Amino acid sequence: MRSRFHQGLDDLRARLLRMGGLAEQAVDRACQGYIERDLARCHMVLEGETQINIAEREIDEQAFDLLAMQQPMAVDLRFILAVTKINSDLERVGDQAVNIAERVMDMVELPIADLPVDIARMAAAVSAMVRRALESFIEGKAELAQAVLEMDNVVDRMKDEAFISLVKAMNERPDITRQALDTLLVARNLERVADHATNIAEDVIFWVRGADVRHNPPPEEQPIRQSATEGR
Amino acid sequence: MGVGIQVEKLNAYFGKTQALHDINITMAANQCTAVIGPSGCGKSTFVRCLNRMHETVPDARATGRVRIGELDVYNGTSAVAIRRRIGMVFQKPNPFPTMSIYDNVAAGLKLNGFHERKKLDEIVERSLQLSALWNEVKDHLKKKSGASLSGGQQQRLCIARALAVQPEVLLMDEPCSALDPISTGKIEELIFQLKERFTIVIVTHNMQQASRVAEFTGFFLLGELIEFDKTTKIFTTPSDKRTEDYITGRFG
């Protein structure tokens, strides 16, 4: 048994989960900040970014060490590759949370505008995607990750609808253009978070099944690889 | 040129103990196939069945069919004729200690009654070139004994000795386990070059080595062939949980 190596994998998993928690918290805080026009929450998101960046570097460093020192194979190799990619996606989730927080800080300077878009609903859908993507990682279950992929289309549609509604609102009421533009950018940031959650889910499927499901290849083009790991 | 190897329902025994159970495997010509598995799994017994070395152990026997190209190993061919077509390199370099470098390489040919000096010179040089040892020993071929070389050089000398009789298949039973990383690197590089001319089967405990040199890998456990597939598949997404548990160090 390679107990030191497996301990290293467990540590890596724990670190990534902590990082996931930080990124998830940043998105939730930024969204609450938008909904409640709460500057304090926005500042917390900005301050939390450094912690996420440090975590990203530490995780990459540990993954690099394990690759170099332990020469992992099969499911362990796929796990470490998946962790490095998920790590990068989580850091970008943190960046998107910062972008949202900055939009909110701009918006609170402006009068409240009644906009024809339900950002709270979109934020809830996006948070659910991030949460489920991380759950699929914790559980090591490809079917949970698959469900996240299917949610991405819903968020894409919400963003498209928000875009149409907000452009229309800007045309009809030029006085709320800045608020509408900020909200449009928030919708765009949320859609990007959903994309990162999708990437995370794809990486979990790669780890568990050894299958590359990126860019939605038709079933006949997907690699025919059935891993021994699946269904454990 | 190398030839393909076909093994059907191969069973091997040491007395009443069965060491291999119904092994079926086809190895392509001019490819390197790695055989991996924990100690006692039957991987060395398997390769020793390919050139009938297994039966040299008292009470050992094998049943089933092994074809090396068109040659039926267990039906109507003498063991000597088979071993002439299947070279073997062992874990520990075993040059003949009292012989010069030259005589070590020429030993197999001389044993077969081949004594034409000029032709022998050519074959010795070509074999040492093929085993990437020529440049290091060409100035003292007949002055130095095989045992005076370093471990890595001795192993390449043994490879040259095996290649001198112009086999079609080269069996390597943990050829690098007694060598340092530099010598190991040279042997691995050599395996890559030798594939153009020979079919290679290598037994190794070093999974990184298997992944570096072999196109195909077979995993043995308790005398059974658990999984045989492309090396990339075995080391990234093996189909059998036992293979995955072994290569990820979860048992053994």
C-alpha cells in the first residue's frame, strides 16, 4: 500500500474542498450583495479573493509535487489532473464574484431602478450548479456531475432573456441605462460562473469515468473508455 | 524482422501446483508488450513458457499452444531450435566471466558451429551496434573480459549476445532491475530501437518502465491474465478493478 501517497491525495481533496467552499461563499455573498444592495458583503468578497488566490497556488503546488514524486497512474492520475483544472475554475469563480461585487458597488451609487430581470432566480440557479458540481466531486459520482451539465442550458437561457429585456429597457428608458448595464454585466458574470461549474462537472466525469465529455461531442465521437473506477 | 506471438489456453505447472491458468493472448510483431503483476503472479513463468525455458525446471510442464510466427513451440519443434529464434535477457546481467567481450557475443554462434572469422567479426560488430555498446567497447573487444564492464554495459552485452543469433523475438525478464537510472534509460532507448527488428516481451515490476516502452501491457494476477490492452488504456483507464488497484498501489 502506498499510504503516504494516498494521504497526499486525501490532503489534496480536502484542500480543494476548502477552496470550493471559499469560491461558493464568494458567489453567494456577491449575489446577496446585489439583491440587498449590501456594500459590506461586497467588501467581504473583495477581501476574500486573496485567500482564494493563495489556495489556488497551494493546490497546484501540491498536485505538482504528487505528479513529480509519486508518478500516479489510472484513477489517481485522472484525479490529480481533474483537481488542477477544477482548481483553476474555482479561482475564476472567485474572480467572477469579485466582478459582481464591483458592479454592485457601482450600482449602489445610483438610484434604484425597477428592471425587468430576475437576478435572484438566476443567482439561485447558478449557486445550485456550483454546489452540485462540488457535491459530485465530494461523492465522486458522475451522475451528479451529469445533472450539472444539463442545468447549464437553463442558465444560458436566463442570460439571453436578461440581455433582451435589459437592452429593451435601456432603449425605452435611457435614464436607467447605467443600472441596466451593470445588471447585464452581473447576468454575464453569473453565466460565466455557470460555465465554470460545468467545467468542474466535466472534470469530475473525466476523473470518475475516464471519459472526455467536453464540448458536447456526439455520443459516437466520445472516447470509448470504460473505467474500472465507475460505479464504485 | 519480428514475428507475432499467439498463445492459446496456456497452462503451466510446477509439480502439482498450477502457475498459469488458460492464458490467451496475441502479441503483435515488432511491438513491445509489457507483462506486469505482483510477485508470484506468473509473469516470469509466462515468458519462460514462450521459449520453453519453463520445462528446464524439474517437475515443471506446460500445456496449450504457443505460436511464434509460423513456429509451433510445443508441437514438433526442438527446444534448441526455438531458443535460437527467441533470445532472452535476464534480470541479472550474466556475461561469461572468463570470456572476452568479443567471445561473449560470438558464443551462441560458435556453439552452433559457426566459425567463419570474417563473418563472425561482422555479426559481433552489428550486434554490439544494435545494443548500443559498440562505441564503448570497440577498442578492447578481445582484451577485456565481459565481467570487467559496468552493470549497464554487461546487460547491453547480454542483449548483444542474444541478438547475435538473429532471433525474431526478444524476451526480457526484468532487464533493468539491477541497473541505475542512466543504464536503465539506455536499455529503454534500446528497446525502442530494437522494436524495428524484433518483437519484444518485457517482464517488469516498474510500471513507469512498462508505460514508457510498451505499446501493449498484460496484467497477471495469481496465474491469470486479468487484462490485456493498449498500454495507454491500462495506465489511464483500466477496465478491471483489480488492474486499477494494482497499478495505483492499493494492494500488493
